[in-house]
Amino acid sequence: MFIQTQTTPNPNSLMFVPGRTVMETGSANFANRRDGMKSPLASKLFENDGISAVFFGSDFVTVTKVEDVEWTVLKPEVFASIMDFFASDQPIMSDADAVQSSTTEIHEDDSEIVQMIKELLDTRIRPAVQEDGGDIAYHSFDEGMGFVYLKMQGACATCPSSSATLKNGIENMLMHYIPEVKAVMEQSEDDDEPVIHGTNLDSQLSN
């Protein structure tokens, strides 16, 4: 088995491409060791000291490490964990509920604005983000304030440039095509509070 690696914009995240399907449908994000218990592969990866998060895409595994561990030390351990898993014929997930269906799927009760937001995310934004070993999950839209709330996953979750990605890339595109959108906010993993990045909201809302 030959596993390729690809760098990401996040120096603490690497994509591992095993040359076979990882997720048949959807994706899965494991923000900590407890989350990883839902997947035999994620659980095995978290056994390696220094791993802080794991993300499964269609044909890749993104592993995020802590700051003070070097990839030269961790990479061989990750290679071994992935190879051992695929040789074991275990299911990728032990908890089917952990598989994240597409958050950009359009539902009948979605407003016209939400439908447009989801379509742009799905067709223009998520493919580019997935190429960098991450994903963006739609969370909600505050129609009163015009705020779109998104979750950054995989390599994007702790990337130093995630704020710029949200503000200069995603926000600009959504505001360009959908005038009702006034800002994009990052939603925290626990859904309680948004992660507020520096932005010129006052000037945006006054336009």
C-alpha cells in the first residue's frame, strides 16, 4: 500500500492519501480523542502522541498535530496506523451517526437566501477547501443581521490563515452574489458561541 502526503495551508495539518476510498458518502470530523472513538481508524490515529484532530474526506485523511511535535517524528507513526487499519478490514466508522451528511443539501423549508448560500458553498467554495484537506460546514443564517455561520473542519479548523479564508474569500464571494449577506462568522465546534475574527462589520453594516 502506497500512501501519499500532501501539504496544506496549515503547517500543523497534513493530508494522507491512501489511494482508496475513505468515506463512501459524507465526511467525518474528529476534534478530539473522544470523538475518535466513533471510528476504528480515528481511534488508532489518536493513539499516537501529538495528534490533536482527524478529518476524513472522500479519499483522504487529514491529520492535525500539536504545535510542539515535528512531522518527521509523527509521519511514520501515522503511515503505520493507516496501513494497519486498511489491512484489518475493519469498517471505517463504528458509529454511523458520526458521518456528516452534506450540510449544504437544500431542504424544502430553506429560505431562498439560504438556498443560494448553500449552492454557492457547495459549488464554488467547498471543492477548493477540500483540496486543501479541510471542509466547511454550513451552520445557520441570521436573516435579521445578515450573518452566515460556518464551521471550519480538517486542516481549516486550526489554520492560521482561516480568518483570511473566511473574511477575504468566502465572505467576499457570498456578499458579492447575495446582497443580504453582511458578514461570515466561524461557529465554534460545540455550537455554543461563534468564533469572532477581526472584521470591519460596522462599515459593512452601514453600506
